[in-house]
Amino acid sequence: KIYVIGGLILASVLAVLIWLYLQKGSEGKPVPAPRNVSFGETSNGNNALSSGEQTITISPEHLENANLKIEKVGEAFSQESSATSATGVVQANAYAETPVISLVGGVVRQINAELGQFVARGQTVAVVYSDELAGAESQFLTKRAEMDEARKRYERALKLTDIASESRTEIDNATAEVKISEAKLAEEKSEFERMQKLVRIGAVSREDFEKATTDLKTAEAKLTEAKNRFERAKRLLNINPQRRAELDNALTQLRTAEAELASERQKLLVLGLSPQKVNSLKSTSQISAELPILSPVSGTITARMVNQGEVISANKELLQVTNLSTVWVIGQVYEKDLARLRTGSGASITTDAYPDEVFRGNITYIDPNLDQNTRTAQVRIEVPNPDQKLKIGMYVNIAFATIGGSENTVPTVPKEAVQNINNQQVVFVATDNPNVFALRPVKIGAESNGFYPVSEGLFVGDRVVTEGSFLLRAEWQKSHPNGF
């Protein structure tokens, strides 16, 4: 009996050892995967996955054929938000609207920009045919010819005088300085008058106008100094009275011709011709009645006041260019909520066009006047709009960051991203590895406009598979017929 019992014990021990050995040999072996996919749990690593999170790995060939679409998790207001809400409409930032004006009257030959088109500063947006411009160019050439002739007469008179070489050089230099200073003064005066017109209509800043004023005063001072040097040089000349009278007369004629030319040049600049164009105008063959109208700023064409072939008067507004990188949202807020709002506080904007996106801005103005019928006041919010998703006239919903209130938002996902596995809603989240997707259980609310609010499982900005997520679900279920 002792031998029998001992044999049974030995047999039992051997059986246990054999079983443990077999178990050890099978540890860590992966579950056989179907054709192109493999499944398993992934610990924290380069893919930034949670410990124990289940994943599905797709081969590059299978992934290419699947045509998966990946989108970021959006954001929407929570029903629990206690922030003051209102409706509103998107408007252009009125401080960023710039008129495009023709300073000459004539016929509109071309309109080179359409509504909604982006234009750069200095881009030609229209062409105006103007007889006034052609006449001014012709008069400019006439005065230029008269000045050239007056200069020749003066140079001849100067040669006839018995002037020492040293004195002649001095008066020549003084004359040249006066000429340069007069031309510079005419140019600065033209720029000042142009800026004076533009500042009245809000087309340039006050800083630019003050700079033009300073430049004009500097040019006037330099001309006065140049004339004083010329008079000193003239007094030093040792010329006999007759020659001196001839020289003075020739110089007077030259000064008159130069002043008249500067006046005509200034007129062309005021009409809108560029300094480069005026300086290059030297013959009648270069006269053109067509004036290019340039955009004063970069932005989007938001208004068009004229058509091709239309006759316009001087200072007519042709187009309007607006910088849409920021927009205004005008909200209608009930008087009972106004006490909770402050200028400078935040506001969040949502729209049906982008139901999974929240735009944020700040209150810049609260209208002190109430609408007597609706008992509401207009509240203006300035909102950054770098991608120009917010369109002028678009209706929006507003949640204000109020005193004592709170703005609660929740992540949102397109309904295509949510799949049901064994009565559990899940999404497939993209990882750092383009072939690996994490299976993420989620808790969702009621669908709204094709999106589900997510209370658990996702964060705003997570990347989830939308189109093609059902293919990932099918592959996952092949390997997990019993579910999780």
C-alpha cells in the first residue's frame, strides 16, 4: 500500500510539472490574425496610448484601399452651460473697410476685381479713361519744354559774363541746390495734399498724415536755406551791370519755368499718377488718358459701386476692400442680461455651418440704446477669422463669459465616427503610427446636426476615423466574435 500511495503522489507531481511547463511555453504567443490585420493591447509608448487600450493594426496596402477619413474632434456648447446666450449676425469689421476711389472723372474702362476676390495692396483693380488726365499730361510736357529752353538761355547768359571760375562754380552749385529743393518741395506738397484727401475718407492712418506734414515742413526749410545760399553766391559775383541784368533776367525766367513745371507735376500726382510715371513722361507719345486705379490695402472686395462703361465724377468710390482676418459679430442681448456683460470680456460663437467648432472673441462695444420693441441692446464682439470661415451675414449663436456665469463645452464627433459593438458605442482614434488605431469606448448624447456630444472617452483635438470606421469595426469583430 505504501508503494501504491507513493506512486500516486509521484504521478501527481509529474503531471503538475508537465502542465506548468506547457503553460510557460505558450505564454506571450499572439492570437492568430486574419489576412491584413492584427489586434492586441498596447501599453504607453510612442503612440501615446493608454495602458490596456485595445488597438487594431492595418497593413499599408489594406489601409490604402480602405480610404479612411480622419477628422479632429470638435467642440460645442454643453446644455449645462450657465453663460448668457444670444443670437447674432456676422458683419465686416467697419474699421477694416477701405474705399477705392478715383481722383479723376471719366469713363470706367475696366473693373479687374470681382466681389469676394482677394487683392493685394498696389494691385490694379480698375482703369478709368479721363480727358482731364490726358490734358494734364500734355500741359506738363509743355512746361517741361519751356523750362528746358529757359535753362539754355540762362546757361548762355552765364557764359557771357566775365565771372571767375571759382565764383561760377559756387553759383552753379547754389542754383542746382535751389532746383533740387524746389522739386522736393513740390513732391512733398503733392504727397501732403494727397494724404489730406485720403485721411478725410479714412483711407490712411493719422500717423501717415503726420509724417507727410513733417516731410513738407522739412522740404520748405531746405528750400529756404538753398535760396539764401544762392543769394550769397550771387552777391559775390563780380559782373558788370549790363551782364548782371541779363543774367538776372534769364535766372528769373528759369525760376518761373521751374515753378510752373513743379505745379503741373503736382497736379498729375494729385490725379493719381505715380511719381515714377510722371518722371518717365518725356514725349507726347507717352501721353495716356487711362489711369490705373490701385488698391490702397490688401483685403477682399466686399462692395462694387460701378460697372464697366459707367461715367463717373472725380472722387467717386469704385470698390470697397475689407480685411476679413477679423470680423464683428453683432448680438442682440436682452436688457436683463446686460448687467452681466463687460467690454473686454470673452464670448464664444457657434454656427450651423461649423457645428463642431467654437470661435472665440472679445466684447468691444455695448450699445447704450435699447430697442424699444424687442428690449434688446446690440453687443459687438470682435472675432479672429484667419481662415475666413465666418462669412458676412452668417447667423450665429453666442455664449458670453459673464460675471458669475460659466461656459461649458463638450467634445463632438461626426455620427459616422461612432460604431456600436455589443451595445457599446466606440470610436477608432488615430495614433502616431498611421497603421495603428485605438478602439475607444465613449459615452455620447443625443445627435444634433450630424454630431454627437461626447461626455466621456475623447478630448477636443483627438483625431478619429469617420468615413470607413465601419470597416475597422468589421475587422475588429472578425478577431473578437465575443466582443470585448
